[in-house]
Amino acid sequence: MNAVAMVDSPDSSPARVESKLLGSLDVPAGQRFSFPQGIFGFPEARTFGLIPAEKEGIFWLQSMEFEALTFLLIDPFAFVDDYAVDLGPQELGELMPADASDLLVLSILTLPRQADEAATTNLQGPLALNLGRRLGRQVVIQDSPFGIRHPVDVRGKGERA
């Protein structure tokens, strides 16, 4: 299951959130995630809306509490050759899905300050999302060959060759 195919709960209406970057948004229940531990550096932000961007494999993660807090995320498996993660109970904790297809792993993208620099993504601290329970958590992958500032070209198609 991917984030675009998330299903809304029939008993929940969309929540309105104001975003300094994205404007006024109606975030359906199926796109709202609770991060009980927050995200590194932002422990007070606990609820986010996951909004698919126009380009496949790219998403916005908008804080529902703080209008100025928006992350740009990518599907690292679509943009980084040979990227793999092995997330077990220790890393996932309360996120442990009943079915592996309920788990979505995304990484935070940092855009370059200069046009001649590459965008980078944090492959050592990706976000794990349980789509069924709508829970999220940033995990740390120990002994990863990938770092926190891995260069990535998001201008391409975002599909593996």
C-alpha cells in the first residue's frame, strides 16, 4: 500500500490546517498521522498530514499544530539505488504492522541553497509510517552505509532503473 492509496475513515471528516508554505489544506483522516515521540528536533509537533506532491514519490508532511513546520519527503526506494532498510521491533516499537504492506518508509529531503548543489536526503533517520494505524516514528538505522546527507536527484522520474 502506498501513501496515495490511503483510505479515509468513514466517520472522520477532513481537518482544516493552515500552512505557511502550502496554504489552507483539508487533510482527510486517512492522511493524518500521530508521531507520539515527535520528529528529531521537533518533539512538540505530534500530528502531521501527509500530502502527496504532484510528482510521484514526493510528499509534504505538514504539522497540524504548527503552520510553519512542513517537511518535504521522498520515497527513498524510488530515488536511491540499492537503498534498503531492515526495521525490526526495536526500531518500530508501537508501529509494528500486522502486515508489512502497511508500512511506508520515507526520508526527509533537504533542498540545496545553491543551484549547483545537490539535494540531500536523510537515509540514516527515515520516517516509518504505519498506514493502518496512522502512526509515525523517525527511526535511526545503526551501521547504515547511507548517511544523513545522501545526495539525490529528484529532478529525474523518481523510478528505479
